Amino acid sequence: MALKLDLQKSAAKLQLDLSKAGVTKIPAMELAFDMDVSGSYKDEHKDGTTNALLTRLVPWGMVFDPDKQLDLFTFSRGVGAAHHVDMVTMENYEDFVRRNIIDKVPGWCGGTVYAPVLRANLETFGWVAPELAEASAPSGGFFGKMFGRGASAPGPASAVELNPRKSLVVFNTDGDSDDEAATWRIFEEMERGGYGMFVLFLAVSNQGGTFSFLRKLEGRYKNVGLCVIRDVRRWVEQDDEAINSELITPKLTSWLNA
């Protein structure tokens, strides 16, 4: 499945639809796409479906990101599987998944946990200090505490100068997480710290998932959105207006206008 878009036309349509939804001044922010590379999602990667899904988000990077690009992360199970792949741009988005992800990224065809890649997003966009050395330790550091091997998760390290940037993360998964408690603590930390990062979950229900945990997150936190996609192969073939109408929700527009 190779999806071709007139990216400039799609970006202009996105700006128009945002304006109609009440976002008259589009804020500059970082854009990220978190892509699930667990084993259950392998067919969609290999037949080009996830590249088509990524393609539909390229205009969002063009509209929101000052550099007209988005950061692409992959994730499956474990800290080591949370991986920043590269920047996706108007020039390199075609066939990006085949060239850069399939059989290439850490954790390819693994399980599914959310918290490590969300932590990587927060670090990349300057909301928390990197703790790579601690994260690799077997029983300490942020992830040790996050997964129950110590006290509650710490805030940003005061000795490190942070550079927080408003950010929108589009988080694509086809399965429920095996680390619900750790993921919940990530969003608790974000709320306590007032971090300016919105997470829009695109949950693909190819495996028949109900995504009850994501529905709880979406109901609890102001910076969480959820779009459940029943048939992703059809979804990516919709026109720009249909895509935008599902993603530009009142919750997202309220956050964008804040």
C-alpha cells in the first residue's frame, strides 16, 4: 500500500479545519509519532499500512513544527526498545517504514509497553532530564522506581538545565500495554509538573482490543486524546476532511488554545 498525498494541499486543509474548530492561532510545537513495532502489528508494517498512516501525519508536522518535520519513535517491550529512529520530512516519508524500521529497530516484533517511549518523548522535548545511566541499571533509577523497585518516580533533576518545548505526540498502537501502572505514573508526573505535552492515542483494533485502559487515561487527563481505528487500512484512505474530523477533537483544540 503506497499512499500518495499532495502534502501542501493536505497541510492547507488542516489549517482550515483547525480554524473552523476554533484554533485561529496555530501554536508552534514539536511533533512526534510513536509507532508500535510489536509482533501483532508486523503485517501492517510489511504491507505498507503503517507507512500510509505515517504519511497522513506528515502535514501535521508541516503545520505545527517550525522545521516542518516530526520525530519518529518506535517501541515494543522494555526500556531498550524505546528508540528514536529519525526525523520524518516531506522529502523522506515515502517508504520510510521499510527503509528504517522493519527488521531494523530495537525490539522489532516484541511485546507492548507504553511508559519507556513516553519517557523518551519527555526527555527529547526537554520536560525531564535524561536518565540513561540510571535507566540501564537493573534495580535503580527512574525506570527501576517506575516499575516498582523503589520509591515513586522523581521529578526533573534540578542540576540539569531543561529546555521544555510544547509538544504533540501521536501514539500509534494495536494493543493494550503490559505496564499500565507505570504508564499511569507517567501521566501523573506530567500533570503534577504541568508538562506541555499532549498525547493523542491512535489505537488500532485489528486484534479486537477494547482499549479500556486508554479510555481511562483519556477520561482522567486533560492532555490525553483517543481515536480508536476499527479498520486501519480503510482509515488511511479517507480524505483529509474525514481524517481531520476524527483527530481535531474539542479536547485537543482546548489544549492547543491554552
